[in-house]
Amino acid sequence: MTSHRQGRATEETWMFPPQDGWTFDQVKHLELPFDWELVDGVIVARGQTMFWHNRVRDGIADALKTARAEPYSVVLEQCVMLDDRNTPKPDVIVFDPRGLDFFEIECVPVDKVALVVEVVSPGSRQDDRVRKPALFAEAKVACYWRVELDRDNRLAVHEYWQHAETRTYIPAPMHPVHHDKLSTELPFHVEIDLAALLEF
């Protein structure tokens, strides 16, 4: 019963991880009918997102791409290699591609990531507010943005910086929450018209 669990996962066995959990190498080849992340060695389905979520995600990514400074690059929904049993897929990441092979890279190494952006939807609140910030802060990712839709349908971007000594995130001192317009200098200067992201 346990022999198949020590090798690669299959479409029939992925939901039965070994005691220590799957590693990325054991599951990366899977062709499953849903998008997924590897969390503590367990394959976790990523839920369906709303139209507004996708437009906001894409708009933030576009703004970051336009404003980016060398050497940074921007990508959407790419797995980040925290360790061999944790490969989350943030909505947007800013990373330093130097030394990476464009044609061979599968997951972006976490030590290359400068900013993680998560757009919160009903099915991801706990992950985006608690679990993922803790993971990325511990891994020394300098900046984390949590993007939420307020009750009045306005965007709120919560900007966090990593505290080097505690390896936790603290609210950005000068602008912990952005409404209507985002302006920041980290990881590079960028300004985003947040209100415009919620229009057709």
C-alpha cells in the first residue's frame, strides 16, 4: 500500500501523500484538471476567482512591469520554491532573474523574490492574511502586498515590509494601507491608480 507513495505521484494517487508529504519533484509532472499549489507536501486546489480579482491582479502586474527597474522582472501565478514541499503560486511576484535559466526554470527560488502580491478572494482569506505572509517573511522576502476589496467596493492595498530581526512583516511605516492610489518606493518606485483597476 505504501510502495507507490515513495515514487512519483500519479493522477490516481496524488491525494494520498506519503507520511512526509510529496516533494515538488514527485508532483510537478501531474496533469490535473485544476490549478494547484504544494503546501506542506499536500496538493491543494486553487479556487476559481472572480472577474474583479483577475482584472485587479492583471492591472497590478501591468503597472509593475511598466515601472520596473533593473534587474527586476514581473510574473503572474508562478510557483515559488520555498522548499521542496512548499511551492505556493502568488498572484504576482517581482523577482531578480539574474543567474536563472529562462528555459529551464520551473519555480522561482524564494531568495530571488523581492515582492509578493496576493489579491484576496473569499476562498483565500486565511492563506493570504496569515499563512502566506508568515512563510514569505520567514523566507526573507522583503515586501508583501495584500490587496482586498472593501465593503464599499474600494481597493485597499496593505503594504508590508519584512522586519529583518524578527523575520515577520510590519506595516509599511509611511503608507501601511493604500486607497485610490498606490505610491511606494519598494522594491522600486511605482504608482498605481487603484480606482481605475475596478473599471471595465
